[in-house]
Amino acid sequence: MKKGVLFILTILLSVSSFYAQELALVRENDMFGYIDKSGAYVIEPQFDKAASFSGKYAAVRKDDKWGFINVKGEWVIKPEYDKVKRFNSGYALVYSNEVWKYVDGTGKQLETPVPDKYYDFNDGVALFKKGEKIGILGTDGKLILEPKYEIVKNFWEGHAKVKIGESWGLINKKGDLVVPADFKEISKYNSNGIWGRKGEDFGVIVNGKLQVVPGATKIWDFHSSSKLTYARKGKTWGFINASGQWVIDPTFNKAKAFVNGLAPVLKGKTWGYINEKGEEVIPFDYRDAEIFGDKGLAPVRDKKWGFVNASGTLVIPMEYDISGGFSFVMSGFKKGFINGLAKVKSNKKWGFINEKGEALGGKWFQNAENFVDTSK
């Protein structure tokens, strides 16, 4: 009896680990396939076009038609569409015969009212346009909110920017205004803080009201890793908190977000890192620098890119090119380590390195995209 239970548990764990794997899209010999975190192919290069997995499915093109595969490389939706978009919230947009429609993972169409424009599902909802107004559609195909707003941006952390007349506010997924549309500009929602602008005044929004930041001429979106964000006063940059106070005086020529308690800042023509007290932690020795990723490493550049740790020690030599990953953060596209690996370019080929600078599987590819968790 115990052996039987152990056998079943082993099977369940192996299945769970299989479906929880992370896969990366790579291109080799002009064909696209997918590798796992050992660097081995899980799905051999066989597609002439492909996208990264979005959850359990990836859009791929074969013989000029698009369909979707699962993590085993099996067709779940056969290639019969002219265009497709990514799966999100259980549905994807597909296009054929000059018509867009929503389909689920079996290819079954979601029946909805007919909109004037189709939008991707995102965060469990899709925008729905009729005439000049926009509402919100649920994954059951029913309207959560009848079209009433002029402009609605994509949802982020359960909230979306909305324009009423000439002013902006924030709504939740029910369509309720949670920040009044009183602002000429407004940031995306972030639990660490929201900024806005009224007239020429920039500030943070507290209980729906603008708390003006003295002298601020621009504020950047709060990052999920810090209670501070960077702002500009005239031509110099510093950091403010969610109460609208300057915490680090604007004395720098440029700045980026705090991650792991450190932020890259530009002084003159070189970059270094400061802590949240504004103290220099890593000297201003670099031509460029990016925010810290996981593994406690950050990309820094002279002629090429390498990686420093939180003490400022160069642990991976500056011999690579890097580019923005597809892991969107509030301050922009994240470069460097994501889930334990960094995508880099060497000798005109792309690959992944670990925190020791070792190439994943010793392999390099024509192109590569970041790893994606296929269990979501």
C-alpha cells in the first residue's frame, strides 16, 4: 500500500515539475524552438516564426499559418490563422477571414457582444469599444462595464489609467474611479505610490489629492521594490517618497530605480550606486549602469557589459552585450539577471549565463528571449 502511494506521489511530483518548468524561445539555423534551464531543447527548432510562452501555450507559425502549442510541442490549436496574439487570462485573439475572435486553449470561441475594436485580455479583463466609448469585458464574455470612457489604458496591478475630457484618473477592474480624473498626467498604479500633475505642478497623489513635490519638473513611476522613486528638479535628479518629500536631494545628472536597496545614478559622465540614504556605495566608475536583478548582481558598462555585486566587486567581466528583457518593470525594460540567468550577447551570438559567468549548456544561439514560467 505504501509503495503504491509513494509511486503515485512520485508521478504527481514529476508531472508537477514538468509543467512548472521555465522555457526560453531561441533561434538556431533560422528556425525557432524552446530550451529548458539546462540548455537542452524541449521543443526542437522547427518553426519559421514563434513567440515566447504565455503560460502553458506559445504562438508559433508553420507554413505561413499561426497556431498554438503546449509545453510538449503538441498542437493545441492547429495552425490555421493569419494572425494571433498571446494568451492571457485564458484567452487569445486570433484572426482569419478578416475577422478577430477570442478563443480558449481548445480553440473554442468566446461569445461576446461585437466590439468596434478588439483588445487583448489582460489581468482578467479586456477593454471593449463601441462607438467612441470604452468599457470592460470579462472572461465570461459579458460586459462588466458598459462603454462610458473616452480612453482607457491597459490594466496594471488591477488598475488602469482613464481619460475623461482632458484629465486623467485611475479605475479598478469594475470600472469604478478610485483616483478622480483631476490630473493632466498620472502614473500607472503602484502600491508604493502614484504620481500626478496638475497644471505645472508635479506631485504624489494621497487620498485622491495632489501633494506637490517642491520644484519637481518630472516624476517617474514608483518601482515595486522601493518606497522611493526618482524625480527631476530642473536639470538634476533625486528621490522622493510617497508623501511627496525629497528624501535624497536632486544632485545627480540622471537616476534609475532602487532595487535591493541600491540605485544607479549618474554624476557628471560616470555612473555609480547609492543607498536609500543617498550615500555612495559603489564608486562612479562606469559609462552606464542598470538596476540590480536577482542573484544580487547589476549590469555595468565600460566598452562592454559585465556584472557587479552589491559590494561593487566586478564578478563577471565586462565582455558582453546585453539588451532589454521582456520582463516589464515600472521603470522600463529590465536588463540583467531574471530568475537566475542573464541573457547576453557574445561574438554575435545570444545565450544565457549564470552568476558565475558560465554559459548555459555551453550554447549560443542566433537569437534568444528570456525564460518564461509555463505553469502560470
